Amino acid sequence: MKPLKYQVLIILSLVTFGLTAQKGKMPYKDASLSIEERVNDLLPRMSLEEKVAQMRIFHANIGVESDEKGRLKLSDRVVDKLKLGIAGIKNPGEHISPLAAAKLNNELQKYIMESNRWGIPALFVTESYNGVDAAGCTKFGRPINSAATFNPELVNRIWDVVGREARLRGMHMCHSPEADLVRDPRFGRMSEAFGEDTYLTTQMVLNAIKGVQGDYEGLVNGTHIGAVAKHFAGYGQVLGGSNFAAIEISPRTLIDEIYPPFEAAVKEAKALGIMASHGDINGIASHGNPELLTGVLRDQWGFDGYVVSDSNDIARLYYFMKVAESPEAAALMGLVAGIDIDLYAEDSYAYLPEMVKKDPSIEKMIDRSVRRVLRTKMRLGLFDNPYVDIKKTEKEVRSASSLALAEEADLESIILLKNEANTLPLTKKTQKIALLGPLLDEGTQKAFEAVTGKQVTYVANKGFELTDGNKGVPVVLPTDEKALEQLTNLAKDADVSILFLGGDEFTAKEAYFNNALGDRATIEPVGPQDELVQRIKALGKPVIIVLKHRRTLAINIMAEKADAILDAWDLSEMGDTAIAKVLFGEVSPSGKLPVTVPRSIGQFPFHYSMKEINYKKGYLFLEDGPLYPFGYGLSYGDFTYDNLQLSAATITPTSEITVNVKVTNSGNMKAKEVVQLYLKDEIGSVTRPDKELKGFEKIELNPGEIKTVTFTITPKMLEFTGLTMEKILEPGDYTVQVGTSSKEGLTARFRLEK
């Protein structure tokens, strides 16, 4: 006989179930119940095979499309997969308009819910590297551009639009943003992340997730999508900058530098998902690492969303990482580690039903994962509101306000690297300007003409391509002497030449698993770009370079020869308009480098926050230091810093220090400046970084205007992993630096006392 209190609970549960049934609903369909109550009701109803279906995602390219009349069309393979339900589908409707995608995804969701016994909806998943990665959405600049703005509030607004546009086309989750640090420009995916610095990346990731999720409230309200922060952890540190290579990170670096953006994504931004890393940590493959995916992520940080594999990576524990004895052993490793969803693979979690027959205890881990997936779907409100309102889609996707935001972000991300003899800004007087080079776009001249009017005349010629455009393994094209001569002749007849140089989408990209390269062994500009610069510079007329690229480039010759350089990275669809506005002085450039620019790949690793001892010696036959330091960026304003003051000379574990600095715009133009705060631990019990960014503020000053900028130094900023591998506050002297880059600023000292 059960105790009385349990009898009462059972009776109450039966009464609740009966009342719900009278309303024509099973309890898990009752929106008045809590999410946990609903999940607890649904999970026991499901068969083992139905549960496993909720742990798999397939790509829409295997047979989800629309026919000639815009109606849903599914392949036999997809129909078979959807009989038991599915965790989600990647990129349904990605190549069609937002309105067509919304209609398709509504039909697809309806089909899925009607095809499985319990009416469980699916997650439709996208990515975001230039806004929503789908046709017809607002094309924003890349994440590296967002980092260059040093403006978290602006980044929040960008990702708010991403979240809204994705939901309006019927999407629910986003395998973005990347919380990885990127410190090796050989790595082809560099522009997908937010740069080399822990603090800057953390601020960007926080605001990206909060934006795309609508501060979490937008998830349930059906206006935004969930974020999946990736790749946990250390993915950007692949050896040699080569995708899929091993990762070597010290435990201390992992905790102090790699983890913080992910920890903030979980604890502060409440990301719904985490994607595991391709790589390994200390020889343990991340997809089979319980200490990482459960111990750190869940037990330490309290994450209760789902963990998804990267593409096919659970199966790769067997056939690529070679840490599992069989495909089934790989599936078990991933499950034990804490991966809830298998992305794409047919040779991994698909084996789980048969594995449970041999070892029934596995089902408890399956239940754990399915619970997380169902919880996510309920957090998104999909059981109650699975469809998108197509009336809003056409009106609100890629709106005028979104395009204006894309341009605003571009204007704040463009970095002025060089401006010899105040070559910039150009004037809109009568003159002839040559727009030349392989990164010149078809619409560049038109965008420039719209900014400058009829007084300025243009001649535009791309001249040559950098590569043959092969998406798998592109080849650098041989030098085209006739093209170089043609471009040089056009420059002869112009008053100013603006050269569009750098790298295209083929010279820096993701290196996929099968026959696709995207990483590089060197980082000099490819093709005859340096030769073009030297020939046109020899004409004795102003040469301005606009860099468009997706990885840091060692632009030594360009830096020497050009009169001015704008670093644009990979801007939005409004990019050429923004470039023209900066070149002609409508807006002062205010972007700052989110990475260190080297002189040679041989200097790497070479991020600004390396340990101080790394800077002891330079290299034979190479000028010391970076070509341009982290945080660097010039302005049309003239900012001066003075009167750096600390509120106290000491700090304790329970106190704070206020830092004030006076910033003046002594120039003749309204401009924005990023005021940067760095801290340096002068002596530590372990070797410490040379300095670390701990705060920044972007301000705008009119000519002659003065502003006092205030920062607060907290004990948390001074914590690091000590000798015993625990976080400590260690008494000692610290230097605070406040200024315009990691290399330039005013300094003061304070002491941490216990």
C-alpha cells in the first residue's frame, strides 16, 4: 500500500488528466500547465523509435522543396524520415523568397505534426553569417565586422532583426553565433567569429544571443528564434589554422580565455542550444567528452538546453577521430558525453533503438536528451503556435529600417588603417576617380555616384579575378599582364585611384570534410595585387586602398605604398554606399581592429594578449611588432586623452576602483572614438598576459567637445586560474591603460590587497 500522500498525488493527477481530457486535450497539449509538466506527460507516451527521432536533424537538401505551384514537395526519403517525427530540419526553404519560405514551412510543419502520433512539431534551423543565411533576407556584415564596431548595443539590434526575419520565414533555431576566438588567420572561417579577444567576443556573443532570442521573451511570443552558440570549445585554435586538425590548449588558457564567451552565452544570454566542437581538448574528442559537455556545461554552468553535434561528428568519433571502436560505440560515447541531437548522420544515433535492445539502460540517457529537445520546442511555443503569420512576412523582412541598420553597422565597422597627409576624406569637387581592382563589385560605381553626385566622374574596371571560382578547391589565376596594363592606363587618366583589394569568398572559407579547402598556409594577398599597387603608385597620384576580405592579410606592400587604407572586411549589401560615405567625409570612420594584423604568418601565434614573455625577442630580418595592433583605427576627428584618474590606489576583494579619463575631439569633424581599458598583472604566480581588454565605450564628440569617460574596475576582472587550477584573486600590482588601442594610452598603477 502506498503512503497516503502519494495516493493523494495520484488522485490529483488523475483528476487533472480527466479535466484536461474533457477539454479535448492531452496534458502535454495544455498550455496552462508548466513546461516540465507537459514534457513529463509526453515523454512516457513515446515509443523508443519516436524518442530517437527527436534526437536527429536532417538537411532539407535531401528532398524538401516546393513544386512549380509553390506547394510542398517531399522526397520518399524525407517522407520515411518524418513518420515518427523529427527533432528538426536544417535550412528548409533557404533558396526561395521569405514569403514562399513561410508558406512552405507552414505546410511542412503541418505535414510533420499530422504524420507523427503525438503531433510533435519540428525545429527549422538556419545559420547567420551575414544576417539570416537565406534568400531575400537583409544581408548584414559578417560577425568580424560587428566586432570591429566595438558597439554591443548596435550588435544587439542587428541580431534582433536576424531573429525576427528568421522567425517570419518559419525558422526556429540558429546555429549561430560563434563564440570561438579566432587568432590564426590561416583559418578559413575567421570572419564568422568576433575576433581574437575574450572580453570583446563575450560582449558580442551576449548581445547577439539576446538580440536573436528577443531577450528570451521573443521565443515564447513567436517573434524570435533560439540561438545555438558554437563550437564548444576551442575550435578556433586548430593547429596550423587547418580545419579538422588537433587542438592544443593549456587547461589555464581554456578556462581563462576560451570558456568565458560560452559561459556568458549560457548564464547571461540563456542560449537555447550549444554545438560541440569538431576538435579535441587534451586528446579527448569534444563530441565524446563528458567532462566538457556535462561537467562544465551543465553541472558547473547550469545549462538546461540541448547540445547538438556538428555535422556528422558523432559518427566521426569512429572513422575520423578514431577514439571509438565501432559506429555504435561512437553513438554511445556521444550520448554519454551529453550530445542530445545528431546532425545529419545516418550512421550514429540511428543505431540507438537496436543498441537499447542489447542494453536497456541506454534508454535513460535517451530520455534525458529527448526531454531537453521537447523542452526547447515548448519554450519556443511550437506546440501551441507552430505556424508563422505570412501576412507579416513580406512586409517586415528586409524592410527599409533593416537596410538602414545594415548601413549604420557598416559605417561603424569600417576601419581607417592609414591616412597619410590627410588624403582622406576626399572632396566632392570636380575630379575623375578610377575605381579599380579584383574586389570591385558590379554596383560600386552606382553607389558612389549616388553619394557624390555629378561633379565627380568615375571610370570602373575590375581588371581580373583572383581565383577560378571553384567552390571546392579554388586555384589562384596566373597574372594577367594585359589586365594590369589596362588598369594602370585607366589610373593615368584619373586624379585619384581607389583600389578594391583583399580576398574574395573563395580565398577564405570553410574547409569541408570532403574535397573542399578553405584554409591557407600563407596570408599575403593572392595574385598580382601588390604588383598593381606598385604600378599605380608609380604614377605619382593618390592611391587609396579599400580592403575587402574574410581573413587577416599581411598587407606590407600595400601599407607602405598606399596613401590611405580603409579596412572594410565583409560588409552588408549596403557596403559600397557606406564606403563612399566614409571616403567622402559624410561619416568619420570609427571601426577598430578586432584582431592583430601581422607582418608575416611566421609571427603567429601573435594576439595582443599573449604572455609578456612572448614579446622578449623578435625575428631576424623582420621588423618587430605587428603591422597594426589590436584595437587600432584612425579617425577624421583628432582625439586626445588626458587626466587619467583612479578613485583609489588599492582594491580589495570587496571594493572597486573608478577610472576617469578626459577625451577631447580637437579636430574639425564630428566623430566617434572607442575608448579602451586594458589591465596588466605586473607579477603573477603563473605567467600572465601582457595585457587584457576589460572595458570599452564608444563615444561621439563634436569638434572641440570634451567628455569624461568612466570605467569601473571590479575584483572579478582580476581573477585568473592559479597554480591549483582554481580561480583566485592574487595580491599584487596592476597597471591600467586607457587609450585608443592596445598599444597606445595613458597608464596608472593600483594594487590588489587582501
